[in-house]
Amino acid sequence: MTIYTKFGDTGNTSLFGGVVVKKDDPRVGAYGDIDELNAMVGVILAFNDRDLTLAPLYESLQKIQNDLFIIGAELSAKNTKVRSISPMRSSEFEKEIDQMWSELPPLTNFILPGGTKTSSLLHLARTVCRRAERSIVSLSNKEKINPDIIVYVNRLSDLLFAMARYANYKKKVGEIIWKGK
């Protein structure tokens, strides 16, 4: 079996369930952004250098990768029933955020993305997550989608921000305060 089908050479693709759409369809954009986010999480995991200080973050990120695959499948299915993301995941994220936030110094300024490799990559993942959220919201304005997906992705961006701060904190790297002009 070959990886290329040549079906997409005309700018079309098939959604899960067989519906054919153009590759610039908002649904394709939404699940493409989720796929990019999943790949970004994979990069974070690949660069973790087996750092035991941040092991709980990496465990969480591995679960998130599985979630993102479910969300991508759900977004790629039109008129076809597939497994849905659990609405409980957003609540689990809130608990993770609260636990990390309780250890962190209070946030009193805007901070710039950066610090450790892990923190910088988490900030990048956060921005990719926000773009995915915008794509999903745009799609939801045109078609019915599972509203739990929007909640999940919104909360995930919050979690990635908390993880970025936490990664710097655990590695004793100060946050970069935005000074404006």
C-alpha cells in the first residue's frame, strides 16, 4: 500500500465518513490546527531530556496528545459518530492549573515567553492552541460541533501557560517581565 493516493491533487480531501470537501474548508483548518498542536506537544516531549523535575508535566502532556487525537477525529467527522472528548477533562485541567498556581509566585505583570527550553516550547504550544481555538470557534459559527471541544481547547491554553510558568519556576529561571516602552 502506498502513502500517496493522488486524490488530494485537485485540492479536495475526504472527511472521516467519506464527505469530500476542499482542503481550505474551515473543518479541515480546525482539525489541521489541532494536528499541529499535537505535533508541538510531541516536540515538547521529545526535548524533555528525561527531566524528572518536570515529570508530572510530561505525563499530563502525553494524555493531552491522546485527547488531541480524539478531538482531531471528532472535528474531521461530519455526519458520522465518533468518540467525543470527555467534558471532565477541562475540570481536570483546572485542578492541575490550581495545583501549579499554588506553588508559583503571584503574577503581577505581563510576562514574555521564554526562559527554559521547555517553558519556551510550552508558550509556543499555547499560541498554537489559541489559533486552533479561533479556527474551531469559526467552524462552530458555520456548523454544529461539540461545544466541549471549545471548552477543552480554551482550558488547555490556560494549562499550557501555567505549565510554562511552572517549568521556569521548577528550574529556578526567572520570568521575563514585559516592560513596555
